[in-house]
Amino acid sequence: MNPAALILTCLVLAHGQHTDAFANPRSPLFGHGHGVCPPSSRENMPSTCSYTSPSTPTSSTSIPRASSSSSTPASPAPRKGFLGLLDKVNPLKFREFGVGNELKDGIAAFYDESTGIWEEVWGDHLHHGYYYTGKEKDHQKAQLDMIEESLRFSGIGVAEESEIKRVVDVGCGIGGSSRYLARKFGAQVRGITLSPFQCRRAQALTHKSGLEDSAKFEVADALAMPFSEQSFDLVWSMESGEHMPDKRRFLKELVRVAAPGGRVIIVTWCHRNLKPGERLTRFERGLLKLINSIYFLPPWVSMDAYVALAQEEGLTEVKTADWTRQVKPFWPAVLRSCLNLKSIKVLLTSSTVRRGALAILYMMLGYSTGLIRFGVITGRKPK
Ligand SMILES: C[S@@+](CC[C@H](N)C(=O)[O-])C[C@H]1O[C@@H](n2cnc3c(N)ncnc32)[C@H](O)[C@@H]1O
């Protein structure tokens, strides 16, 4: 084994030692009611992209406004021996995120810092491409194909297009999907993100493309959306679900804002499905923790878990597909794009971007070992 692979494996195994949310049936991943965007993260937001609080009080299913201290899990005690030494020399300052405000502030800061360079190199979609043959060279086109394939998978063909008049883009980035869907359907689109930077960029790009009357953006939490129930014919979540610390709450919100007969589409990173009683291996848990600490992700779930939640929250016609093969060329392409001059300049100056680049290798390792699966889950709210 070469030294780099050895170090990588040591770090992964060391992190597999930490406790695992999946081992705990009371894990907040499947629970209800966790924190909303904390005042600290909203204070400095510009008025046009300031935090929007939910319009609908959520009474029994409400999200308590937990203080950081109560909602953020205490740091684990320092470890001894070899593992403690690894922690000390670890240049990445690994963190595990629970359900608290620290996660949301981290997500906002991560995208505030890294979206600019992503946009310069990749354009306005922050998501995987869909590759039919694996040989395609036009990655931006592959990203648009991802949107088209997701719509097709959910059953939206030409005949259904006129049904889609109101869309919510949950975790909208800089509004790539929002503008695409606004144009395609002639729909009114509302986009939400945790990142004020993304919100401002989404507004600017939308203005530039003349769609400002069709697509509007705000900083808001997907787990407590500022929209009334039954507001949207299409509820769209493109690669934001992996950031959600409470998957049940997430599904509940998506279903709440969907109109009767409305469609919900979730495209997201999952871990492999597990057999009854099986858990991820220590290596797999360690690898995911490394990725989580860099990309500000809470513990992952499988596609099976998403399907179960979608059904439990009342969606019908629930369907899922594993598109891991179809996205395979994406991360190697992202890795190559780091070698572009602009990227290298930013890599040298931003530790967040440097860490993000390192995580590309972890993502590739996750895909190649079968741990990471790329999933689409769709369903309809009953009429
Ligand atoms: C990988 S980006 C995807 C952006 C966009 N969907 C796209 O495909 O270009 C993840 C997005 O999820 C958003 N996000 C993560 N957690 C969120 C939350 N709790 N509420 C709202 N947005 C969230 C981030 O702010 C970011 O915009």
C-alpha cells in the first residue's frame, strides 16, 4: 500500500471508532423537532437575503428553538493512545455534526465561501451530472440532463408540464434549477438556501436572465419553510437532502408544502441499503465521518430509509432508483477541474476549498467501494 493510501485508511478507521447515529434507534435522523437557523447566523444578512421565518406555526410537530448549547452535542472526550495521536496530528480538524445550529451555520459558511469558485468553474448548477454512456465530455449538459431525467423519472412528461405552475426549489444553491424549471414550465418558483451569498447570487443571476418576476429567493430553513401548506405543484430538492439532520422532519415539510396531487422529487446522496440488523462497517462509518466533517453533513441514510419515510409521510406512487452508475464520471471531472488555474489560486488561499478538494477523493473512494449511492426518490401527495 502506498503511504498516502495508508494514511487515508488510518484516518478513516480512526473515525470509524466514534459513536454512530445509526446504532441508535432514537437517532434524531428519524425524529422530530430540531433547531432552526440561529439568530447569530442571521444577524449580518443583507435585507434582501435575510432569514425568513416560517409562516405556518407547527404546533405539535413544531421545531423548538433550541439554544446552541442544548442542541449541539458536546464534544467527545479526547481519545488516548494511537487514536488520540491521530486526532492531534490530523490537519483537517474533523467534526461530527448533530442536529444543532452549528450544522446550519457551518453549511451557510461553507457555501458562502466555496460557491464563488464553483460557479466560476462549473456554472450555476451545484449538482452531479447524469451520464448516459459515461463518455460524455460536456459536464454542464450532463447537469441539465440530471434535471430532465429527474423530472422524467417522477412521471412529468410533456402532457404533465401544464400542471406545474408553482415550484419550490428546496436548497436552491444559486438558482440553477429554479431558473431552468421557471423557463421550462412557465412556473412561479421560490428558492430557499441557508447561504446568504448563494441567495444574492441567485437573485443577481435571475435578474440578469430576465426571470426576476418568475423566480424569487430567500434564506430559509428547509426544516421550517416559510410557505403555507399545499402551495406547490412541484417540490424539488436537488442534492440538499444530505444536509438535513432530521430526515423525517424534512419529508414532513416537503409533503406539507406540496399541493394535493403535487409531486415531490428528492435527488440525494445515500449510503448503501442495509440488510435487517446489518450496520455499516467501521471503515464505512469512518469514511462518511470524514466526508461529513468537510461538507457539513449529518449522518447519512439509505434509499430504503427515504422510501419508508416518504410512504410514512403519506406520499403515494413512491418510486426510487439508484443512479450511481449514471453519475460515475462526475467526481473525476470535478477533480480535474481543480487543476484549472483559477481553482489553484483559490485552493492556495481558502482552507474550506482545500478541504472540499480533499473530500473529492473521499467521495470517489465511497463510490468505488459501493458505500455511497446516488439516489432519486419521488412520490405524489394524494389529491
Ligand atoms: C449541493 S447544494 C445544491 C444546490 C442546488 N440544489 C443545485 O443543484 O444547484 C446544497 C444546497 O442545500 C442548501 N441547504 C442545506 N441545508 C439546508 C437547509 N436546512 N435549508 C435550506 N437549504 C439548505 C444549501 O444552502 C445549498 O444551497
